Amino acid sequence: MNGVSNRLRTSQGAVRPSLSLVTTPPATTKSPWHRNEETHELKLTFSELTLVYKSLQAVKTLGALPPQDELLNDTIQVVDQALNRAA
């Protein structure tokens, strides 16, 4: 994640291509954890995705959620991967 934060600082004025996150079709067997969840397509610009990343890091740093919140950590990881692919 350090590489991402370094790129974020150096690319404030740079124009980045739009990033599109596309969901995959549901599997034939669903996990019991995700029975009633819907999937949605989300399209974000690089700047918007950067803002999401910084916001998630702020939530973690400020301790707004428990330190070992699995959903927060997983979401940070997914956003970090998307930023790395888009960079």
C-alpha cells in the first residue's frame, strides 16, 4: 500500500483513465454468507477510487471500527488492487 500512497501524492494533477469495476455473474452455488446479497456494477474514476481508498484508511486510522474489522480490511485490499491495476 505504500506504493499506492506514493503514487497518490505524485499524481494529484495527473489525468488518469477511468476505472470500471464490473461484477462477475453469480456462481451456481452460493455461499451461506452471501445468500441475500445483490451484486451491482460500479464505475469510478481514478480520482474517485483514490478518495475511497483514503477514506477507508482514515476510518482504520481513526479507529471508527474495530481494529480487526474483516470487511474493512478486505475492502481496503480490493480498492488497493484496483488502484494498482489502473496505475
